[in-house]
Amino acid sequence: MFFDEIDSVAPTRGMGGDSMVTERVVSQLLTELDGIQSLSGVVVIAATNRADMIDPALLRPGRFDKIVFVPMPDKAARLRILEIHAKGKPMGPDVEFTKIAEMTEGFSGADTSSVANTAVSLVLHEYLAKYPTPEEAAKHASEAHVMLRHFEEAVRKIKTQREGKPTEKAVPYYR
């Protein structure tokens, strides 16, 4: 059984919010993990980015026995992530994944893959703006290449998102 974002399911009790509901959910989860009968062949795994927010009772032996810290990817790992996400995509001659991996220092694996996907998306937007009809687009399909400048713009966009600074103002929606 896998719990993603376990900190949202079982936050530290007594930390404010709707503490009565939190107390009940965490207590029930602890009861289920302890169990009246042993669960043969069942492995319970949980993931979080906020280990400091998990109720300490969950970390007692018999519940979650092992804690594995997965650090941010290093340069080599980011390079490999970029290569995987760029595979099969038309890359321009100026694209150097080593340079892009250096530009993404401190990025998570998800951030790094988002850089590659965003760069491809930028090319598609440019290409579709240049050739708006399907016929024109088909004639010039070989022109669409992901260039270093697309990756550089993608890195800027992802950094902006990571810092929580929206790049565009939200437009209110009215019914």
C-alpha cells in the first residue's frame, strides 16, 4: 500500500486547523497500521516532501520502520533526466544537455523533466503561430527544432514557478 503526501493525511496532531478531524484520521491510521491481525505480505510505503509535518507516532517501530532520504538529483542525474525526456524530439545543433544540467542546479527530478517538456512546448507554440493552418504546418514540419534558447526560457519559467512568482496576472473568471 502506498500513501503519497502522507503529511496531508497524517500531520502532527495538535498543530491547529481542524484538529478534531486530524486527531481522528491519524488515530484511525495508527490503529490500522498496528492492526489486530498481522498483515502477511502487505508492505506499507509512504512518501512526503515534508517529513517535519508527519505525526511522530507514525515513525514508531512497527509502523514505518525505515526512513529513506532521496536527495535532489545531482548534475549527472539531471543530465540523464533531460536526455530521457528529449529522446525522439528534434534537437537543434546548439543544444548541450551538460550545459542545461548545470543551469538546473537545485532542481528536483520533476522540475528537470518539466524543463525538457516546457522547451518542447515552446517550440510547438512558435511553430503553430508561424504556420497556423494544418497544410502549412505539414509542409514545414522539419523546421521545428528545440534550440538552446528554448531550454533557457524553460529554465527561467520553471525557476519562476518554483519561487512562487506568477509570470502572468490571473484573469478573473465571471459567470
